[in-house]
Amino acid sequence: MKNIITQFSRIFVGCLFIISGLIKLNDPVGFSYKLAEYFSPPVFNVPFLEPLALSMAIFLVIIEVVLGVMLLIGYKAKATIWSLLVLIVLFTFLTFYSAYFDVVKDCGCFGDVLHLTPWESFTKDIVLLFFILILFINKHLVKPLFNKNVQNILAYSSVVVCSFIAVWILNHNPIIDFRAYKVGNNIEKGMEIPENAPQAVVEMKFIYNVNGENKEFTEDDLMNIPEGATFVDRKDKVISEGYVPSIFDFTMVKDDADYTDQFLKEPKLVLFVAYDLNLSSPAGMKKLEQINKDAQAKGYKVIALTASGETLIEQTKKQYGLNVDFYFCDPITLKTIERANPAIVVLYNGTIMQKVHYNDTDDLKL
């Protein structure tokens, strides 16, 4: 019985680590955004680590997949199980911190394939920790499946293959797009809220200073606040999220005017997406004006979306000879639409027909 439980744990943990790692390996840039969120001032306040987020993301996802493979084949079992234990303790701490302090809404454990709430992520890690502890206690039962040479080949091959996939995706697009802005999706439909959709339920608490002491009052208590009390703050606690559309923060704004509805009805629209012009690839930016000319010659409306300010926009247009109008969109939204900076997105009546990394402009079909 002990051996059966151990082998089940081996298969369960190994497969889950491989699946989770491969999902994130498909989109390491997206995972790096999640790490950067943990490093930000509202969470752990270690902003000096933010520039390292992408490198750390790639390292972690490769390690996750490789450890899963090593566990399944029984390669260096003691070292593998120790590594898994350290990793799951780290993940469990992060998900507990996110859940308890309500700071990171989605840990990104399964990328955009499966969104878990903080407490669901924590529960998942507790389950994994339980099975890894079984493996830790019964390390002697985790035997190699093949001879030493085959074990070495499989282990090292997993490192090489994962590294190749990571490098390839960084220079192109994710192999499979699980985002709301994937090819074939209509942005307007993604923003629709069905009739009778559940509404968010929010509990408001008002903090007043009463005789030198801060006290909380609910909406029902407001009439009972003592005279002389001074307002300090208000806290909103979300009881129920309600219905949230898959796309809820997409805008095209210029000079305080919103052009979103107008442009989403364009029969042929090309978007240049660059969330931060300071971080845009010079090689990619140099290609945009020629694409602009080619697209306009074929009847396309061409605009650019960015979260950068007007001064930087004008500098960029002058530097690269860009003859396109720039519109504002939230940087998180732009980073969700496309991981490349810049990228080219083709829309027909609001439906995404093509998304192209700046390294793949030769594949652009107009």
C-alpha cells in the first residue's frame, strides 16, 4: 500500500509540475508580469528585482518542467524531491500571502488557461505539498525507470528542449494563445455583459475618528455616528465579484475622446501595439512605417496604441518617421493583447484576424 501511494504521488506531482510548467513556458513573458507584480511596492516592495522578472520566470518554468520529468523517470530522486519540496514551500508561501493580504488576485500558476482565486491557488499548493511530503518520506521507493545513460539523456534533453522553446517564444508569439485577445475573438463581444448577469456585491466600511480612536461603521450605522467624529477613510470589501466580461478595459482614447466604438467598427484596421515606447525594440519600430504605407495602400485604417505620454510619442514618431496617430490604452491591457513590443494586430470589424511579433512581419497578411 505504501508503494502504491508513493507511486501515485510520483505520477500526480510529476504530471502536474510538467503541465503547469509547460503552460507558463508557452508564455514566459506573461509569467514575468506576474512575478513583477509580486516584486512591486504594494506586495513585497522589492522593485530592484523587477528587471530580473523575465530571467527568473524563464528559470522557474524550465525548472518546474525538468523537475517533473526527473521525478517521473526517477532521476536523482533525493535531489529531485528535495528541490520539489523547496519549490512548493516557496509557492505555498506566495499563494498564502496573496490570499491572506488580498494583494495578487491570480498567481498565474496555470497562465491564462485556468484562473484560480488566491485561496484556490493556496489550496492547490497545500494538496501538492501533501503529496510531495509523501514522496519525501518514501524517497527510497522512487526508483529509476531506465539505466543511467538513458536517464541522463532524458534529463538533459528536457533542459535543452525547454530552453529552446523559451528562446523561440521570446522571439515570436506563444505557440498557443489562451488570452481573451486571441485570433478569431471579437473585442466588442468580449466586452458584452449579458442581461441579468450577477452584480458585484460590495460591503463598504467607513472609518471615523471618535474621541481619538478610529472606529469602523457600516452603511447602516452611519446615522449613529457620534457628533464631532471626523471621517478618516473608507474600505470596500468585495463579497461577490459578480460577472466580469473577458475584456473589460480596452480603450482607444485621444485628447480625452474615446474612439473605441468607432474603430471597432472599421472594416479593416491595423493596430501597432507598444505599451511602453521607452522599452520598444528599435528593430521592430523601424519596420512600422513601411507596414503603415503598405496597409494604407490596401485600404486599411492604421493607428497605434500605447500607454506612453505625448512627449515620448512625438519623440518616437520623429525618430522612426512614423506617420500614424497614437491612442491611449491601459498598459496592462496592451501587455495582455500582445507580448511583443511593438506588435501588429489586424482587425476586421472588431474581430482579431492576425497578431504578429515584430520579428515575424514577413508573415503579415494584408
